[in-house]
Amino acid sequence: MPGYPALPPYVLRDRDADLVSALSQARSDGGLVLVLGEPFAGKSRTALEGMAEELADFRVYAPARGADLRGLPTLLHGRPERYALWLDDLDGHLGDTDGGLEPRMLAQLTALRVVVLATMREDAYDACRRDDRGRVLDLAQTVELAREWRSAERERLRLNYGADPRLAEAARSAGPEGVPAYLTLSPRLQGEWWRARRADRHPRGHALVRAALDLARCGLTGPLPMDLLLKVHEGYAEVTGMERESAEDARAWAVERRYGLLRLLDRVTGDTWRAAPILVEAAGRHEELPDVPGPVWGCALEAARTDAAYDYGEIAAKARVAFQRAADAGDTSALHNLGLLADSLGEGDEAEHWFRRAAEAGEPQSVGRLGRMLAERGEDRAAEPFLETAAEAGDTEAATLLGKLLRKRAARWLKAGMEGGSGEAAHLFGDLQLGRGDVDDAFDSYLRAVDAGYAPVAASMARVNQIWNDNESATVWLRRAADAGDVWASAVLAEYVRKENHTEPRRVETVDRALDDIHYGAERGRALDATNLGVLLEERDRADEARPWYLKGYELGDAYGAFRLAELHKKEGDKAEAAAWYRKAAALGHPGARRALGEAPQPESSGTEPAG
């Protein structure tokens, strides 16, 4: 840590008194003192501290691993200085034939009152005891040092917090692996994790661990489901090369035990995990580690909202600080995140403030959110431009809401147009009502279109009659719509004819009821009903009775009446008369007549209502 010595202050261990006692005896008599323990138990540091206390006036010889020690007794013989032989990892200095330490050499050194201070791992100790090299271990004063610290040791550690922040971190974060292991391995694990971000190493593994680390930085220090980590880790766009590593390989790398002790991801229970505490503690000192991204904060807030183990308000307060800092740095997405956060806390005015600022900065998601807020409180007209902008940017929800608002406004004005006598408005208003399931109200609106002589209402009238199972009336309207070029009506009419040719004849009372209904409209002067009555009669093979009704429909302004007269003359082979009536129908705008004459259909005009 910058500004602090390489090693933190030494904290007394419970076995220090035993070690000092052994060294004191060896100072008087010479001999071997062995500090024994698991890897990273703090053996070397404890032994060196003991040496500094008890053998401060000794000269120390520290040979390299495997060095030939056979000449050492001769070299030290007769010298007035006192000597200590430092053998860290004693198993690398044992042996009878290659100049290693063995009983005879130890006896020679002891005779010279040389203190041999050594350390050794337990596994190496057990291995050496199984062969001849281990004979010298019988001559040692052994002090065993546990890796996990006892309560008294941790209390002494607590009392030294102020001397070095690394001790405080170790006290908070060191688990069964012990404080020395934490202090030793922390920088190693942090460095390994950080370097793994490179594309040729373990970028996905790095991102997976970072997901757990960032969520912990957000305040989610408890167990995290692997599914959540996998979701979050995909969002680190700056980590390149993740496609080269599978999720399975990334997970295996992240949970692998390092140095036989520590993992980057620690399992809690089941398939839940957390970032190694040493990484979480080191995150605050990491100069290159970016701030937690906004989407990760979003995931943290969502998890905190649904998990009673967390205080949502506390997580939200931390998120607000992070979002505000990012917004001050120019991140416009942070403005949107501030809006979402305020909205989740029920702060409606605050949320609107941030959404509006983000929208002004060009955040499309904020534009849609602001539009929805305005719509929810009834400010439809104010909401529409925001919703339209968001919809054009691909916001499906905004597009849907905008459509609903426009339909609502369209209904208002179409109803006004209908009340003013517009057949087209009555037709469109009826379609809106039918879409809502208001069949009776839709039919009433369609009748007003019929009263206005608006012929394009035919297909809609057919649909209503289908719903009511009045196939006779539906057929008449389908025939009108099909002759005008309606593809749907043509298909349905063809199906009706097919069924009629393969089923029993229609009941007379059904035909009579349809005749009565349409006759009633025709007698009232409805142009469309007059022609429709003719169609129904013609369908019943009563063409002579149909002709005057076609004529009446035409005289009342229905182009379809002229078209049907042309069709009758065509069936009778009177081409000249048929052509004359086609021209009359075409003059009134009937598209079928225009096709019959080989003319292009006339484009609809917003100022006129088609009559055919």
C-alpha cells in the first residue's frame, strides 16, 4: 500500500512465548528450533520476529536452498561472534550425502553454540519423517503455529488497527485461512484477477468475478445467485474477448482454489457466491478499477427490492450518490437512472425532474418514461410528443400507449364528425366500437353511415351480421363489398356460396326476416338499403323484382344500384345497356364499374365519400 512499509506491524501470536523460550535455551546451548505450521500460517514472520528479539546480537547466515553446508562447522570454529543459521523451508536443506543438515552436522553446530532457526510446512514435515532425512527432526525444539488466529490474537490485532489499515482489513476479511495468508495473498489474488481481463487470458472469468465484486460494492455483500452473476457479467462491454471463453470455463477459473487456500469467488450455500473479501477490501484502493456501471446498480437495486436481507433504502442511497457523480461527469444515462431511482422510491416530482433533464439531453428511454408519467396523470396531449419520439426510437411500450391515446382522441373527433352527419366518420367510429366489443353501439354507428349513403361501410355491416348469425343480411353486404373490390368480402362470400351448395336450403323465415329488415330501410329512403334489397331478391332468383330497387338505389345516389343494373343487363347479353349503366356507376365512383370499363380506379379524396 503506498505510503506504508512493505510489511505491516507484527501482531503477537499466542505461541511467541514458547518460541522465545526455545530460542533462549538455544542461545545458551545451541541447537535446532523449528517453527512448524500450514502454508501461510505466518511461520517465517514469527520466526524472524523471535530472532530479532532473542538473537539480536547474532550474526546470521542464510544459505540458499540446497546449499552444501558441510564446511560450515569448520568455517565457524574459533570465531568469537555468535552465529545463527536461518533455514526457511527446512525440507530444502536436509540430506546426508549432498551437504544438507543431518544429525552429525547439527551436533557439530550445537557444539559451537550455533542456533539453527528453521521453518517448515506440515506436509513437508510429514513427508520427511518417512525417510532418512527426517532423523534430524527428532533433535529439534518444535513450536507449532496455527494458521487460523485465536480470539486473543484477534483482539491484539484489533488493538493495532490504528498502526496500519492493512491490519484492519485483515481483521474484517480474514477467514479460516488466517491473517498472514490474507496479508500475503491479497495483492497476489488482486493482481491475478485484474490481469485476467486481457483477451488472451480469462476475460469472461474476470467479468464474472467483477460482477460479484461490483454488486458487493453496491452493498449486496450476501450470497449472490450464479444466474445473477451471469446476467451482470455480460454487461461489461469494455472487457474484450469474452466470446473466446465459455461460461463453464470462466466459472471453473473463478472458483479454483489458489495456493491451496483462497478463491476469487467463494461459495456460500448451494449455487450462491460472493467475491473474495480480499478483493472487496482492495477495490477501494484499486486505481484502475472503474466505477460500478449504471446497469449493475440497476441489478443491485432490483435484487435489494426483492430480498428482505437487504435494506433497499440504504442501497438506494448509495446508488443515488453514484448516479449523481456520474451525471456530474456528463453521463446522460445517469440522469435516467436517477429518475428510475426516484420513481422506485415514490418520489414522483423528483423522478419527473430527472427524466425531463435526461430527455432534454437526448436519452430516448427517458423520453418514453416521461411521456408515460404525463399520460398516467391525464396529461395526454402533453405526453404525445414525448411518446412519439420514444416510439420512433423503437420504444414498443411508448408506441402502444401513444396508439391508445390517439385512438381515444380519434374516437372523440370521429364521434363529433358522425354527429355532424359524416358517413365516413360514423363508419370509422363504429369500427372503433366494434374493436372494443361494443357490437350494438357499432351497429348503430354503421346505420348512421348507411343513412348518409356511405357505401364503404358494407364490409363492417357484414361483420356485425356475421356476429349475429344473420347470414342472409351478411351475404347482401358481402356482395356489395366484394363487387367494390374488398378481398376479405370476396373470400367470405365464396365460402358462403360453397356451403350453400352443400347444405340444406335456407329457411324461408330467415329470408323473409332479412327482406323485411332491408325493405324497411329501403322504404325509409336509404339508398344503400334500396340496392341491398335488390341484391337479396336477385340472390333468391327474383331478378325482375330486384330491378326497380336497383333503380331506386341509383336514383337515391347509390352507385352500386347502377352497377347491379349493369350486371343484370350483362347477364341478359345486352352489352350496350350494360356499358351505359357501368358508365353511370363509374361516374358515381364505383370501383367495380371502373374495372369493368377498363379504367383505373379513382383515388379517394378526403373531401368526398365514395358511393360504391
